[in-house]
Amino acid sequence: MTYLSAKTLLLTGLIFVGSVGMAHAEAEYYDVVRSTDGQIVHSTNGNCVRTHWLTDQDFCAPKRVAQATVSQRQETRKVTQQQKTRAPAQLTQEERTVYFQFDRAALLPEAKDRLNTLANVLKSNESVKEAKIVGYTDRIGSVSYNERLSQKRAETVRDYLIANGYTNARVTETRWVGKSEPSTNCPAEARSQLIVCLQNDRRVEAEIEYFPEEQKTDAR
């Protein structure tokens, strides 16, 4: 090979490499626009901002977006399934407790959400013998009045769990203790301040009882 031929071949190779580099840079240039912190920039109507035409490779391509949506849905289903199959022993006291407004026995939206999760957990575990429902009130008011109020709260929770398909228990034992078992220590305050302080006493708890290990198979 002559010197001239080798020089020509080398020059041709450099031009090819340079062309590939420019094409790569151009492909990156025509990608979606990102902010200085790496986030994709969107227009006011929610579309991705691009430096050129729509491609099937960039991060805002319909196929890529669809794949991301599917992944998000799969992750949501996975979390939901984990909630349904959690063992009752894993539930904390807070997760087994719902709270009420002062002088009320109606379920708040957040209480219903917690009971929905609790019902799913109780239904999915065959080691559960029964869930005992216990109602409480704060110390404001007479003993007899709070006795009736705690009964209403306990029965409200029991009925909600039964209505939502919790049938593992042979009998859902329900009891109420009024204001005889307070959990909050509040100083002497004005009535409005005392109502706020005693919020945690206005509650219903689910106490879960299990079959002994040797009886789990028979309980199926």
C-alpha cells in the first residue's frame, strides 16, 4: 500500500467516525427538552417539549409512556395485594383503631378506609378465630351517657366489618367500656381545649384472637 493510499484510507475513517459522532449528537439534540436538573419539560397543555419531530425512541414516545403507565399499574396492584395478604399479627394497634368526632358515632371517611383494609386482612388469614370490637369514649359527660355512646360506636364498627364481607369469625364479640378505660392524660383545661386533648379516647379497637397452631388446619 502506498503512502498516499494509506493517507486516503485514514482520512476516510476519520470522516466516518466524525459522521457517526455528529449523528449521535444530532439524535441527542432532537430528543425531548430537559431542565437543568434533568426533568422533562412540559408545555402548558401537558405535552412534552421537543427540539424536533416525534420519535419512537425518546422518553415521551407513546410506547414509552404506555410502558411506564403499565409499570405503575402493576406496582399499584402489587401494593394492594400486599395489603390484602398481610398477617393480622403485623397490624399495629393504630392500624386496628378508628377514631370518632366528639359526641358522635358515625364513621369518618378515613375510618372507613382503615376498616376496609382491616376487613381484607382478616378475611385473608385463616389463623384468625375472631375479632373482638371494643368501644371507648372520653371522660366528658356522665357514666351512663358514655356507656351508650361507646356501645353505638362499637356496633357501628362491627356492622361495617360484617357489611364488607368479614366472615372469618364465628361470632363477632362486641363490648363497650364507656369512659372507664381512658388512654389520654389531659390536664384540667377549658372544655374546648379538653375536647381536642381527649381525641384519642374517642375510638374503637379491634382485638384479634387466633386459633392455636394445631387447630389452623381444622379451621379451614
